[in-house]
Amino acid sequence: MSSPAVPAATPPSTGRPPRRVAGGLLDPRQLVRSLPDALRKLDPRVMLHNPVMFVVEVGAALTALSAIRTPGVFAWVITVWLWLTALFANLAEAVAEGRGKAQAAALRRAKTTTTARRLTDWRPGATDPAEEEVPGTALRLGDHVVVEAGQLIPGDGDVVEGIASVDESAITGESAPVIRESGGDRSAVTGGTKVLSDRIVVEITAKPGETFIDRMIALVEGAARQRTPNEIALNILLASLTIIFLIAVVTLQPFAVFAGAEQTLVILVALVVALIPTTIGALLPAIGIAGMDRLVQRNVLAMSGRAVEAAGDVNTLLLDKTGTITLGNRQAAAFLPVPGVSVEELADAAQLSSIADETPEGRSIVVLAKEQYALRGRSEGELDGAAFVPFTAQSRMSGVDLDDPRERRSLRKGAATAVMRWVRDNGGHPTADVGQLVDGIAASGGTPLVVGQVTRRGGASDARVLGVVHLKDVVKEGMRDRFDQLRRMGIRTVMITGDNPLTAHAIAQEAGVDDFLAEAAPEDKMALIRREQEGGKLVAMTGDGTNDAPALAQADVGVAMNTGTSAAKEAGNMVDLDSNPTKLIEIVEIGKQLLITRGALTTFSIANDVAKYFAIIPAMFASVHPGLDRLNIMRLHSPASAITSAIVFNALIIVALIPLALRGVRYRPSSASELLGRNIWLYGLGGLVLPFLGIKLLDLLIQFIPGLR
Amino acid sequence: MGDTAAGWLQAAVLVAALALSHRPLGGALAHVLTTDRHWRIERLVYRAGGVNGDADQRWPAYLRSLLAFSFMSTLFLYAFLRLQDHLLLSLGRKPVPADLAFNTAASFVTNTNWQAYAGEATMGHLVQMAGLAVQNFVSAAVGIAVVATLIRGFTRKRTDRVGNFWVDLTRLVLRVLLPISFVFAVVLVAAGVIQNFHGAHAVATLAGGRQNLPGGPVASQETIKLLGTNGGGFFSANSAHPFENPSGLTNLIEIYLLLVIPFSLPRTFGAMVGDVRQGYAVVTVMVLLWAASVVLVTANELYRVSSPAGHAAGAMAEGKETRFGIWSSALFAVSTTLTSCGAVNSAHDSYTPGGGGMTIFNMMLGEIAPGGTGSGLYGILILAVVAVFVAGLMVGRTPEYLGKKLRGQEMRYASLYILTTPALVLVGAGLAMAFPGERAAMLNPGPHGFSEVLYALTSAANNNGSAFAGLSADTVWYNTGLGVVMLLGRFLPMVFVLALAGSLAGQQPVPVTAGTLPTHRPQFIGLLTGVILIVVGLTYFPALALGPLAEGLR
């Protein structure tokens, strides 16, 4: 895929650059390799599925018969090029399918037969269940198998016991191992992937032959391909245009006979083929296949083409806050001291008390202190007589006790209530200023961490609060632009978060989403989707947990994360192998691009007809009505060369547009009016003008062929 | 005042008058088609007909009512024509021959009003008034009723009901067509159109010859002929006859009448869908096409006469009434061929190849700019559906028009609609040209003769009803063939429109967002105009090349 469809702003949250496949450039060897397939598709029973190209094939057969009966250079040249037209159409489809086949072959390699170690009487907590060896294909739903380091997982399932690192590169192309563990939302494992460490027990959730890899193979090969609703609608329009042009040409013969210019079968067939929308008719299947393929290249598997189309229509995007809109963790943003304490003092205390805090929040405090106040990070061994108090979920504080000969100083940093209690327990009285600071931060959507200090000198002790650290969610870079783009495309974004409404509001403001759903339970998500759909809107969402499954099923586009549970993957109609929720935006763009490509090539195809008329009609009738030669504005050399040029152009343009069909037209997120304006100019006007040039150029060559002068 | 100034002035007056009536008439029609209130007289009609005026029909039921009504109308009119010698006010006219009676019945029921007969020589007064004029009213109402269902398809949601045919028909006749016709009949009488029950008066002319002056209830039929875009004249000469159209003033009124409902219906559309801008967009496309055609035909007739000698001798006035001159004739010709009206005040056969070709092309557009009463609007809305489909894809969404998605089912009906008329025109003309016997009906050889046949079929299939002249169409073959083409050209598209309306009405509308293709901006107006011209141009270009183009390009 060339770059424009992948805005650079995509933050690669999985920590690696997105895998790029050179999908846009058509390798000429691919054309040659797909040739046998293309020839096989000339079978009329196959061609019948594509009414436009079927007419071309019938026409080619008719001209062939005619050329056999009354041979001539012209008749044979037209015959050959009509067959080529049909062949090129098949070639487009075969090339598009060929790319899928290559991917399918890679997947098949992962699908080697494995031996499974089935546990016959596994129960949760069972210590030493009986084990038997069976072929992987003999596994049934609900079986339990044990897999240890170095072994292949024999089938799709959920981890029910243990934790292991798994190499999923066979499916995702990602070489870094992932962690799979029982319980939670990272329990799903895929057959054919390899356990690298530890031991897990897997409950099988898919029958042999219906596993994820099997489905992937079927999808990328196009075996499961069904026409999508929009493709059907467009096919109907193209079929009716084809019928109109058939009628226009068939009825032309009696008119021509009356005019004294009876036309040969070859010319009439040539006119029909030139007029019917062959360009879009030939490329339509390839566009659909390539659309799915573009998703696969981004490591997204769409279970149906319908889902890809729906993605283009999406009105509302539901995005989880964490990981999608914000980086996973909160980070320290500011030190707010109470009156009488300097910022430096607070920063120093906060840093000292965070040294033993290995949580991301704690580390971010150390980083902030270093960056803003040049306080060098100090490590644990550096300070004499320091006893570090690590953060625990119970105490909700971390800190340090510094035993100086002169005074004993304790610092604590943590949740406001915890630290304030600690100060009070040590005889201090936090002032109202602290409460104000804490409330202020909470109101702005941040999380306050209070820093307290207790100093003991001799018998006297002094406990007080030094200040507050402002922790906040950090919105990923570029998200605001992204949401602005989506808004221009007419898509509303809703942030889903478990935070309280205050925090949610602040983050929503900062990220620039249109709306948010705070303290969201799975039922709330479901209700929101239903509500949007009632109003006729299409909703897209991502999800990974089992409790996301109902919402994923309800959403029009439900993208399940590959790391998620198998329930979620079953429920969604797409799976993102990279488990990158931001990709939803790209999926929407690919859906739109697919439709735009169809529309653009349809427009192009129809606009082409104008030039073809100006080539063929004077060629047919200028002999009896010399005035019609004035329509020969391209000044084509002779009737034979004019008709041949039009047919050759018609065939070559299909090949020329195969790369565009596979790559998709350029798509830049913008409003409907801007998009339409751009595409009409490019493909409407371009489609009008280009064939005039093309036919003229071809005519300049063809006029030298003996027999076509 | 010179011809040119007068020509511009009358065009300006016409446009101003149409612009002034656009809002009130369009709004009134919207009210008539949406209100819950019945008039007392309407309730009587419903009771007499056993109709529940408050129950809406599903589209198949609506269609059945419409077809049954039209079938009975055809049968009734056919019997009327066959039996006219037994009826009052027959003026001693003979029964109309079977093939001509079929042709005429089909013609008036389909709002075509192709006339293979001469009114003053064939029809008695009662047939004209109670047979033909009645169909002028109801066939116009049927057209508006059908477009009403299509608009309801866009406005209603999740329902299978598209309206009640009998209610729509009754209201349109009683509340709209009758009152306007009455007022303008009086105006026309005041301006010199005759209205009496006399037969022919024989008078001695100044030159000493004898002439039969026909009489009849002309004014009452004249208004609905134009208002309902019917076009069937009382006299054979139609609006060129001085008793139908005596002066430049009546000529202007007649043009106004034939344009006023089709040009107001987009307002009805805008009002009913709750966004008048949608109506303005549609009417703008209509106006653009109409104005361009007026300019082209007028210029052709003024400047494109074949030779300087012909110019000097006034050859461009051939076939045109000296009362009206070129400007008024061209204005009338364009308006009548673009509205499916088919009334004529000049012989289109005598136009220059360019001007005459334009009148054919006008009809080939599918009678949509502004088109017939009702049929014009549904025709352009179907083309808008096609335009939105292609353009909608180019903005990256499943195409939607006014919030309704255009899926396979909708595109099937729209495609069948745009397929029907060209198929009828081309297959019909192909057959006519294939039989040597039927070719003999042409009065001219070469491309001009072919244009005459093409015109006849185009006129019948598009329910226009005007004739190029120059074709002896009162033969069994043409009467039957054109009758069948008129019926198919009228009712097949209606089937598809109603089916589309039903399919749209069942949908839940999609909310409008920035990603929705706006269908009220200049961009869409240009797009729709382009789609219309290209689709029509591509369909008919070969046929036109052998007719008007072959004749015109020398």
C-alpha cells in the first residue's frame, strides 16, 4: 500500500512499525503467473457471473465466427482484441486473487499436523491429570490439552491454566512473543502457534477444519467471497447500462440499412463492446478482492466483504480510552506545592519517595523531576541510610525513610486519602490548601498524588503535607488531528472509559472526541450501540474481553483484538492481528476507499464512451452521410483504424487500471463535497479526455498496419 | 417593438410568472397530498366508490388501484369512441375505427394525447368533453399521484404504506386541476378562445370561396390540455388553430399553463421532504435544461436556415404561424417537448435539422425538464437516484438520497425505469424501419424521413404526443404499435416508481453527516445535469446521428 491511505499520525502502539506490503505496485511477473488462471476463467459458466464481460465474450465468439466465414485483417484484429479484453478482465481478478493465494500458502505451512497431549480428566486445580497422545485433528470441542515450551498448540482455544509466552508469528507476522494466560482477556490461543516458555492447559474451542487458520485461509483465498450489497447494486446498474447499449446497437442496424450503410457483424459487436462499461465491469471483482486484501496487509481479517463496506458507512466510532486514545498509563504533569514550600523542595521529595515505586506513574514522577528541575535520578544504593518503602496496593503509598544523624526524615507519596491519614497518624494537620489542590486536580480530570513528610528531631516531630503531584492521562500524539479528520468525514467519535465522568470529560476535551461514556459497564456499551442504531447510524467498535462480545456482535463493525478471548473473536466481524485499537480508523478509511474506487472507475468507464462514439459513429456512417465526418474530431485515419483504435484502447485501459484497482484510489479524509469534487474532476473529466488522446495515439500507430488503412 | 425585444420580453414574463406561482402552487400541492382532512364532497365520492379515505395502501395495492382505474378508463373511452354515433352531440360523426379508437383511448389515458385523427372531423362534442377531456384531468392526476408516493417513500420511515390512490386522485382533480382549469378557461374565453356547442358554420370568404368554420367547447378543454400536460387539441391543428390559440397573449398563457404544474412540483417535493433546498436543486436542473433548449432552438431557427436565399425569402418561418413568429413558436416547441405535453403551435417537421433535432432530444431526455405533471418529477428523481448512486460511491459511503440508502433493490427499480423508455423507442423505431410497408408511411426520404419515425416513437414512448408531422401514422400498424408503446411507456415506469417508493418507505433513514453527499448544492446540480445529458446522449447518439445529425451536418 502506498502511503497516502495510512496517515502518518498512526501511533504504532504495539511498539513496532506497521508491516508494509508493497501492494500498490503491480509486479509484471504477477500478470504472467496469473495468466493460466485468467484463461481458465474464460469458461462461459464462470463469465456468466459478470454480465458485462459475458457480453464481451459472446461478442468475441461471434466475431470469431464471422472472421472465419469472411476472413480479413480487420475482422481478425478485432476478434483478437475482443478476446484480449475478456482475458484482461479475468487477469485483473486472477492477479487480485493470486495475492491472497500467496498469503494462504504461507498460512498453510503453519497448519501442520500436530500431536496433541490430551488431558482426559482435567478439572480446575487438578494436580496430575491423566494424559494421552492424539492427532490434532481428533480434538473435539471442550477437550483439554497441555502444551509445553517448544510445542505447537494443536487447536484454537482458551488458556485455562498457567501462563506462557507464545510465538504467534505464523499468523501475525510479528516475531516478538506474546504472553497468554488463564483468565482475563489474554487467554485466547490459536492453533499452529508455538509455546516458547512454560506450560499451559488449553481448552479447545474450535472444531478441526473450522479453526482460525482455516477461516483465514478461506478468507484470503477468496473462497468464502460473496458479493457485497453494494457490489450487487452496482452490478445491477452496469447490467442495465449494458442492456441499453445492446438495444441501441441492435436497433441501429435497421436504421443503418435504411440509410444505405448496412454494418457488418464485426463492427456492430465492436460498437457494443466499446460502449458497455467494460472498464468497471472488468475491474469490479478485483476491486472487492483487493479491498479485503488491503485489510489483510494491515493484519486485519474481515470475516466478510459486507463488514468492509459497512466500515465505510460508519457514523459512530466507539473507542476505548486506554490504549486507543491515551497511552496506557497516567503520567506526572506538574508539582503543586502548598504555601510555604518551594516547587524544588516538593519535586525533590516527590522524586525521593518515588525511587522505590516501580509503577509507571512512579517512574513518570522521577522523569518529570529530572526534566523540569534537573534533579538527577538517584538509585537505591546511592543514599546512605535510606530505607525504601515500595508501593503496595494495600498501603497505596511509596516512600523512603532517611536516617540522617541530625534528623530522621520520612517521605511518603501516594493516594490522597492514604498519605493524609499517614500525616495525621503522625500528628500533622493537613491544611485546607491541600484539599483545594486535590479537588482542583480531580476536577480537571487528573489524579492527585499527595506528598507528605514527617521529620523527627530529637523528641519533636513535625508532620505535614508538602504538596500534590498532578498525574494525568496522556493523550496519544496526533489523536486530536485524527478526530478532526473523522469529524470532517462525518464520523462521530465516542470515548468509552471506566473513569468517573469528571475525568472522562477532561480527557474527552483534551483528545477532541465528540462524546464520552464514563463509568462504562458492558451493558452501557451495548445500550449506546443500540441507541445509535435506532437512529439509523452504523457503529464500529473494538473489543477484546469476553464481556465485549455481545457489543461486538451488535456493532455493525466489530473489531476483535487478536489478544482477546475467543468469545470476542467469534462475536466480531473483523479480527486485528496486531491488537491495535487505533486501527479502527484505518479500517474505516479502507472501507471508504473501496467504495470510492468503484465509483471512480464507474464514472471513468461511462465518461469514456463519449470519445468512443466520436471514433466509431463517423467511421460507420461517414461513407453515406459525409457530413458526419465532422464528428471525427480526432481526425482518425480510416474507419478500420478508428474502430480498431477504440477497441484496443478499451482493452488496454483495463490492464492500465489494474494497479489502481488493486491499490485503491487515493483517499484523503475530507468532507463529502471535497471528495466528490476531486473525484469528478479526476475520473469524470479525465475519463472524458483521456480516451480522445489514447485513441488518437493508437490510431497513429495502427494506420501503418496493412489491411487497416 | 422588434421581434428580438418582444421575444426576450415574453420569455422574461413567462419566467417571472412561473417563478411567482412556484411557491404557492407547490405548497398547495404539498398540502393536498399530505393533509388528513377530507372535503365533504370528497367523502361523498369515497362513499360512492366504497373507499376508506383514511386507509393508506401498500405499494402493490396502490398499483392495482391505479392500473384497474386506467384499464377501466381505456375500456370506457374505447367504447365511447366506437359508439359515438349513438350519443348526443355527435354532430353526425361516424364511429371511430377500431385501431384508431384503441390508439386514441391509450393515448388519452396515458397522458400522451397522440392524435392520429383530426379532432374537428372525427369527434363529436360529447366525446371531446366527457371522454377525452375527462381523461385529460384524471391522467394528469394519476401522474401527480405516482410522484406523491415516491416523495412519501423518501419522507416515511419503516412503513409499507405509500398513500391511498383514490384519495390522491380525487383530491388532485377536485382541489387543484378543476379550479385552475375553470379560472383559466374563463381567461382564455376572454382572450378570444371559442366556447360553444355549434357544429360547423359555412361562411363565404372575402376571396369568394366557401369555408367551414368549426365550433365547439374549446376553451374548457384547452386549459386542461395544457395544465395537465396532455396536449390533445380540440382541432387537428392544435394550438396553431386560431380558435384554440388566437393571439400572442393566449400563446403565452398556454405556455405558462403547460409549464406551471411541472415547475411547481419540485417545491411540493421540497416541502414534503422538509428541505426546500432539495426542491430548488431539482428545479434548477429543470430550468437549466429548459433554458438551454430554448436558446438552442431559437438560435437554430433564427440563424441556421440552409441558404442565404432561403433566409431572404423567410424560409425560417415555414411551418410557423405568422401570429406567433419564430420566438413564440420556438418557446412553445421547446416547452411542449420538454413537458410531455405535446400540444403544438407550429410544425416541428419544418424546423431546421438542429431545431427539430432538439425537439426530439428534448423528449429523449425522458420528459423531465420539467416533464409531465408528476411524471416529470418522478423521472428526474429516478435520474437523481442514479446520479447519487455513482457520486455517492465516490464519497466513500453506501449511496443515500435524502437519508434513504440506495441498495440493490432500489437500484434494480431505478435501472429498470431508465431502461424502459429507450428500449421502447429504439425497438419500436427499429421495427418500424425494418418493415418496408411501414417505412412507406414516411413522407420524406433520407435522414429526415427517419427523423419522422424516430420522433413518432420517441413521442409515444415518452408520452409526449406531439407529432413531427410528415408521417402518415393513421395506419393499423402505427395505431396499434404506438398504442402499445404508449401504454408500456406510461405504466411500466409507474410500476418501477411505485416499487421504489415502497422499498424506500420501508427504510429507516440514515442521519445526515458531513460524510453525506449534499444534494442541494451547485455541485450536485451540475452532476445531475451531466448525468442526464450523458446517459441520454449515450443511449440515443447512434439514432440521432442517422437522423437530425446526418441531416444537419453537411
